Amino acid sequence: MSRYSSTPRKLNKKGQRVLVSTLYPMISISDSDQFIYPKDGDRLDGVAFRYYNDASLWWVIAQANGLGKGRTILNPNFKIRIPGNIETILSDYDKLNS
């Protein structure tokens, strides 16, 4: 799933696409969350693929941990949270961006 698949597309008077802000839901801590220490050289997109089988969901881990973009290299000395309630998060995302 592309994180932009549900982002509204806005067109200007010339019919050209213009940027629209993407809104991200707050991700509350859940009993289904996992806490891990990343491996040396891990990036958000790689961790998202490992846990969700979808590298495009890197933003879920970034939002849950207050981190940057998908190619951000994670520090193996800092524990990060992997949200487990992914269906709820994606539903909340769709509601914000529809």
C-alpha cells in the first residue's frame, strides 16, 4: 500500500496536480506493540518490511517514534517501538486523508 494512495489529489485551474498535506494519525501505545533494538545499519523502510512485509509503511514506525524519513539509519543503541495494531492505524490514516 502506498502511503499516498488515499491522499486527496487536488488540481489547479490548469488541471495540474498541486501538493496537498498528508496527515498522520497519533499512534497510541498498545499491548500488541513490540520494542526492539535495530540492527546496525537498519533503516525505517527495512524494519517496516521485516515487521509488516511492506516497506512503504515506514511512516508508521517513524510516527510512533518521532523519527524522520524512510531512509533514516536507525541507531542500534536506542530501542524503537513497532506498533502492532497496524489495521487501526491505517484506518485512522484513511479517515484523516479522505
